[in-house]
Amino acid sequence: MDIRFTEDHEWIRVEDGVGTVGVTDYAQRQLGDVVYVEVPEVGKAFTKGDESAVVESVKAASEIYAPVSGEVTAANEGLAEEPALVNSSPMADGWFYKIRLADPSELEDLMDEAAYKDFVAGLE
């Protein structure tokens, strides 16, 4: 499984043409305690860069942007019941949605794990 990152701190892990999208550990630390998550509906189509979800914490509300273009195939409805999963498990159980990639070449514009770590190190 290949994982890629955006400069807005979203991650996407792609398997068989479908990407799972969430926010990084850095993002959840910046947000603080997450109290609400709005995930997109299955079937919704996004263009890379579109606002695709919303996460609210005790500090702020933030938009989550689609790291690639495609159609939502699944949404993590469990986040409505337990939004704190974004804090406790941002790279696993706290995923937001799955998207079928319209153009896999868009992944080439995203950072790999080493590049993302360097990017975050420059912010801290």
C-alpha cells in the first residue's frame, strides 16, 4: 500500500484504485480534541482540491480537501459517534472516506512519507 500526503496534512493510502483519506497525526495535534466530523456522502464526486469533509475541534473548524479527484465509495460513519478517533487513531480508525481515483497520476503531485516528514519538520 502506497501512502501519500498533502501540504494541508491529509493522507491517502491507495489499494486497487481506491484511496482511503484522513488527516495526519500532525493535523490532529494542531486541531486539538476533535468533537465533530462531517464526512461526504457515498457517490459524491470531487475534483482534487475540493472541500470534501469538515472536522471541528475545541479550537477550530477545518476543511478537509480531496487529495485526488474521484468518487466517494465509503464514508466512516463511525466518526459521527466517536469523532475522537481522529485524535486517537488518525492514520487508521480515524479515516474519513474512501475515494475511487479518477486519475491515478494525481498521486504524483503528493508527497511520500519521507518528504512529508521533512515538510512537517520545517513547520515545527
